[in-house]
Amino acid sequence: MSLAQPTTSRPTTQVPQRTPRTEPAWARWLIIGVSVAFLGTFLVLPLFTVFQQAFSRGIWPYLEALGEPDALSAIRLTLVVAFLSVSANLVFGLVAAWAITRFEFRGKSVLMTLIDLPFSVSPIIAGLVFVLLFGAQGVMGPYLQAQDIAIIFAAPGIVLATLFVTFPFVVRELIPLMQEQGIQEEEAALSLGASGLSTFFRVTLPNVRWALLYGVLLCNARAMGEFGAVSVVSGHVRGETNTMPLHIEILYNEYHFTAAFAVASLLALLALLTLVAKSVLERRVGLDLSR
Amino acid sequence: MIIGVRNVTKRFGAFSALADVNLDIRSGELIALLGPSGSGKTTLLRIIAGLDWPDAGEILFDGVDALTRDVAARHVGFVFQHYALFRHMTVFENVAFGLRVRRGRRRLTEGAIRARVKELLDLVQLGWLADRFPNQLSGGQRQRIALARALAIEPSVLLLDEPFGALDAKVRKELRRWLRKLHEEIHVTSVFVTHDQEEALELADRVVVIDKGRIEQVGTPQEVYDNPVTAFVHAFIGESIAIPITVENGLVSHRGLKTSLDCQGAGNGQGTLFVRPYEMDITATGEAAFSGVVTRIHGLGPARRIEVVLQGDGGVVELDLPRTTTVSAGETVGLRPRQFRIFTSPS
């Protein structure tokens, strides 16, 4: 019996790295270059400009612009409006997603289409709708005036308009996930003796929590940044019905560039934070979907 | 617990899922609902559980109407086909769920819950997985956790929907044996749904054969295999040779050719003669019931499989013969069944 011969190790030759793709190097670099240049010119540069302009006269004028009473009031109003519309959409989003994914009913497809309506309608129409409904010359106008309730040119109108444009965000995130997950886990919970409410809080809600949070985040970003619809119903009363975007526009139109960009930079910063949170959440939602 | 199913009918739109179903499930038995997909077996299981409601009929738990109670109040352990484990909870929390949602006096202390869950995880031999999440388990492990979770509430009946349907063949066999052993240990009344006859025959004390929303036969595995009462049961359970025949005044003929077989009291009409492949003999053509030409011989096991093309209609039958048989392809042979069954429907 012959012993197995150890194989002599040959010097390994370097294999040239190749891919099955056929584009020559210059084409690859051109394609990458164009997309980077495009993003740089139209996204990064403007964003950079906002911050550059905001700090163009140093840190003090910047802080002064943000600390001014009208600016503070705009920031406060924006946060209140965002909080209210996010809360309302959270509840509405869960209810609507529940209805659509759990029940069969007449008009379900109509409801689905209606949820998407705010995406396709111009924000200015969203604003006008509420003016026509609640304004002084509107359908409900005389009644509201008699009751001394102000909706248009006041905070409630701004909340309503914001609600309208941010409607779809939460529902849109929940529906595909809830459809994919099905109702078996809920049935299992019920069969184990859980009540309906207990099933919702222990099973349904935890299963959609990341998608829900993701929807809330998108909704919040839009609520803080909305200009068109809010502009129509706000009336631009300084220190009262101005949100951050409206306040920025007024400052800009009055040539207070530094102040305008200071407030704008704050809004942009909030957007950037949202973006980071969003990309973290996206990974979690992806995990939930893949499970 | 004894479960009574009385005249249960269920329709989904125009589709009749269950038509006037009657069934008695005895205490402590392991019973299989066997049928092809779409036969209504899962619907029956869900109706017993309280996850669906019948259009008409009654469900009795120990003689008491169960339809007035919802799924939670019926106290059943339901194991879903795809397990439906809570994906955001650990294995431990999954099993503990049924204990944690208890309210009032039946509520257990944390210590009691822990002890009970540990006991159950030991029972399904998966204590070492307590801290894992469902997506970190294999199919067989998930199945056993789903079972432990269902058993946690000490159900009066255990209902399993295609318990081994989503597993590969090897795991399925192991788990089947394991479930049988478990049932012998804990003896809870159990009903499981399957489309796999081997599973039903091996595991169950009694088998309920369902087709198109109707119960065809209820009996022990031996009974439904040896004495199928309808053509469907004969064809569905075990291998069968099916030969179309006509009965006229007690005479059985195949495509106009007389067979000299006993009609077993079947009425006049078109019908089918069923034979198990190993109960058909090859004889001289003179004394045979059927005749045909051998077209193919194969098989490596204890038996040889012979393909014969029948005279009359050219239908192909496959029979199993001992290895010692000497026939060759192309030969004309006679066939005579030792045991057979005839089912006719009046024409």
C-alpha cells in the first residue's frame, strides 16, 4: 500500500480580478460621476448654502434670529401642529390599516384610493378646501362665526390642513406589513385566552411597532415642513399663525436673509435628524418584513 | 372531553365547505381528519375551535352547546399550520403567553409561570431554546414550541391543523412518532387535520375521511383501509387498481366483456371495481376475469410491478406480483382479483 503523496504546493498565480460586466472603466466612472455630481449640485450644495448663509455673520446674529419672539412662536406652533397631526394620524392610521387588512367590506378599494388622495392633490387645494368649508364665506362660516369659533386664519385650520396632507404616511406603512403578517398570530392569542384588547397590545401592536414608528417619522417630517396648504389657511399673522416655513418666507421677503436662513437651518437640521432615524428604522422594518 | 358535531353546515359564498356533518369524538382519543385539500377538514377544525362559526348545526363539548362561547372561553389548544408563534417574543414568552393573559383568580404568580413554562419546555425537550426568538428555530422546533404553547393553558382538547405539513420528510416522521408518544403520556383529546394518509393511518386511533364537505367514513386505520365503504375512500387510502365496470342483473362486465365476478350485491349501473395491487393474480386467460397484454415489468423490492394494458378499453393497471413470477413483456395474460370491491351508482 502506497502512502498518499503530499501534493506539492505550487506558487499561486495572481488571477486578474474581473467581473462578468462589460462596461469599460471609463463608463463606470462616468456613470458614478454623473450621479454624484447631480446629487452634489442639487442636494448637498443647497443644503450647505443654507447653513453657510445662516452663519455668515457669525454665531450671535444666528442665535438672535432664533431667539426672536416671532421665531420662537413659529417654532412653538410648528411643534404643536406636528404633534397634533402625528397623534391623529397614528390613531387614524392604525384604525384604517386594521379595517383594510382585517375586514372585507363594500367600498374597501374606494377607501384605499381615498387614502392616497393627499399624495395626488396639490397642497394648495388642500388648503382651499378648508377655506371653502370653514372660511367666512364658506359653508360653515356663518355658523362658526355665530359660535365665535375661529378655524381659518387660526391654529385649528393649520392643524386641519396639515392633517390632510399627512394622512397617508402611517396607513401606507402599516397596510403591506399587516397584510403580510396575516391574522394567525392574533387568532393564536385569542385561542390562548387573551381578550381582544390584550391581543392588540401584546401581539398586533408589537408586530407593527417599527413600521408604525417609521410612518410617524415620515408624517412628522412632512407636518413640520408643509408650506402650501398651511399658507392658504394661516393668514400669516406674525407671532400667532406663522409656522416655521411661513416665518422663513416672510423673513426672506423682507430681506432678513440671515434670520431667514437661521430658521431654515433649524428646519433642515430637523429634516436631517429625521433622515438618520429613518434609515435606522428602515432596517428594523426590513427585519420585521423578512421574519 | 367528548366533542359532538351535529348537522354542521358551512358555506363560503356558493362553495359548500361542510354539508350536514355529524361526528362524535371520544374522550382521550387521537383522531385524524383526512381528506384532499379543499375537502372542508380545516374548516371543521376551526369551527370546533371557535375560529369560525357554522351556518347551521351544533357543536357540543361534553354535551353542552359550545357555539355560545368564543374561542377564548372554549379553552382549546390550537396549533396552527404555520405555527403562528409570536415573532417578537422569545420561546419562553411564547409558551408563557396563555398564562400571562389570565385574569382574576386564575392568575398565576411569576414563579408559578416560570415553573410551568420550564416543565412544558422540558416536555417538548427544548428547554435550551428558551431565550431564542422564533425566527432562530428550525421548522420542527417551531412546531414543538407551538405545541408547548397550546398545552400551557391545559386545554380540554388539542386541535392541530396540518401539524407536519410544512416540515421535510425526515423531521416529519420523527415528530409524528414523538407526538404519538406525547399523546400516550398526556392523553388529552386530540384532533388533527392532514391530507397525508400515511400520517393519519400511523398516528390516529380513528380516521375521519372527508371529501367535498361530507364525511365518507369514520373508523380505525385498519377499518378504513380494509373495509372502505365508498369508492372515494378506496381510491384515496392506499394504492388501488380501479377498473370501470357495469353491473346488470348481478352480472359484472368490463366494456362489454363478461367477468364472471360476484357483484357483491351491487345494484344495476355503471361503477368501479377496486383491487389492491397485491391482490390481483395472473392466471390462464380462460379462467380470468380480465385479460390484457403485459407492457412493462420493473421493481427492485420484494415485489415486482407489472403494467398490463387491459383488453376492452386499453386502460393500464399496475399490479404487484412476487419476485418469482415469470411473465415477460408482450405476453397476453389473464387477471383475477382475490379480494375486490364494487361500487356502482344507478344509471
